[in-house]
Amino acid sequence: MTKTLVTGANGFIARHLAPAVRRIVGGRIAGMGIRPSHDPAFDEWYTGDLTDHAAVRGAIAAFRPSTVYHLVGRLRGSDEEIAASNVVTSRNLLETLRHIVPDARVVLMGSAAEYGIVPMANQPVSETFVGVPTTPYGSAKQQVTALAVAAAREFDQHVTVARPFNVLGPGVPDALVVGAIVTRLRAALAGPSPRSITIGRTNAIRDFLAVEDVAEGLVRIAGSGLAGHCYNLCSGEGHTIAEVLERLLAEVGEPISVSEDETLLRAGDVDQMIGSWHKAQRELGWRPTIRFEDTLYAAWKASNPTVT
């Protein structure tokens, strides 16, 4: 029987990945997260911090997974917190699997942030582009990718890297730009008139991808991805934050004024980032299927606190 372990299972992507694994692969699915959970998507649950080697070893020894999706990884925080959450947890996981279930197939999470500033001539950017990250998060994810490559080459572990771009959909957290806009719009709607929100700059261009497409991409990477390889998960299309805002304001249906606040700009943000998904199509048979406007609407609809 296939046994799948999803770490970071309290998070946004995990809530969509578990049903995809159930539908496509089947078998037994366990989640591991920092907080207890009774999510019915998982057959078993392990509570623990993956920066704690003993916690990792306990979960791996008990469940002995054949496939692992490692979704742990802080986007915000101090440089040390980001490194621990992304790099230390990945190292702990790979070392533990190497000693207990060395044949397990492992998917680590990289990020488009690994590419840094990509010249327009290199966009849509492919996996062959060697970037210089401009943020601590991007640097941490680049180290995660290096761990995956080393594990495959030096220890013959089947480790691959998923490199998602801007993930969007129901439950998108406010740590991501669209989630932040959605949260602020909902808060404005709940408050008195006149309503207003502040956001960072709106002219940045991003490649948004539906979380459901990400989940299917992860499953395909686990099943067919080549060890030591990275795979972009992206739409290949660019949309400005201004377009996101315009579409969401149309859904609001009430006047809300918007102002840009330079203090909300994030150090290291790039002007434009669009990815190429052709390697994933060529090697995995994957391509994006859900339209940007549909997944944006789904994210907005799911954020309504009156909808159960």
C-alpha cells in the first residue's frame, strides 16, 4: 500500500494536496504539523516541529512513508527563522529518511523566489536559469534545492523539487499578496463607511497559479519527476497586482478607496516574474488548467465568513 506523508499539513497547500493524493494515488495518508488536527483528509496525524530531529525521527519511524511531500517553510520572519523552517527541516527530513526509509520518494518545496531578478530576455523563466535570490526566503529555498540535488547525487535518494510561483485559491493566507488584499477588503467591508484600504505597489507583474493545479503538479512530480530535478509550477501568464485589485473590487460591489503605502513594500521584490511550465509538461504531462479569474473568484468567495 502507498503511504503518503504530508508535512506542513496545517497549511494552505496541504489542505488541497491531501484530497488530490486521495483521488489520484490512494493509499494511506498521514499529516504532520506544528499543531494538532482532526482534518478528515488525513488517516493519521503527527504533531511536531520538524526543526526537532527527534520529532522527525519519531514520525518517520512510526509511519514509514513511501512518499513524502515536505510543505514546511516560513515565508516571513527573521532570517534565522526562515532558514530554520525551510533549510533545517528539509535537512532533518532527508537525513532521517536516508536511515529509515531510503527508498521513499520525496518532494521538497522550492520557490520562484530562487530566481531573483530575471532579465526580460529570460522570461518566461525556465529551470535552467541560475538566479541570485533577493530575499532571505529565496536564499533559503535555493539551499533547499541544493540539499535535494546533493541527496540525489551523493546518497541516491529520490528527491525532487517543486518550484511554485504565486499560489492562489480558496484559503489563500494573508502572507501572500492576494490573501493580504482579500483580508483587507473583507475587513473594510465589515467596518463603517467611508471604506478604504492601503496596499503596496500595484504595478508588479506576477504569475498566479491555482492551488488545485499546484496539488496535481506535486502528485505528478512525486510519481514521475527525475531525482535531483526541479520543476516550475506556474501559469506562464503575467497579471499586475492592479488587475487583481480591480477584479476583487468588482466582486465587492461597494465603493472602497485604495491608496498605496510605500512602507508595505517588501525588500527584494522584483518587478516582473513569469515562469515556463514546459519542462513539467514535457516530463510529467502537467500543465495549468484553471483560469486566473476563476481561481481569484474562488479565493474571494471562500473568504466570506458568512459562507460555511
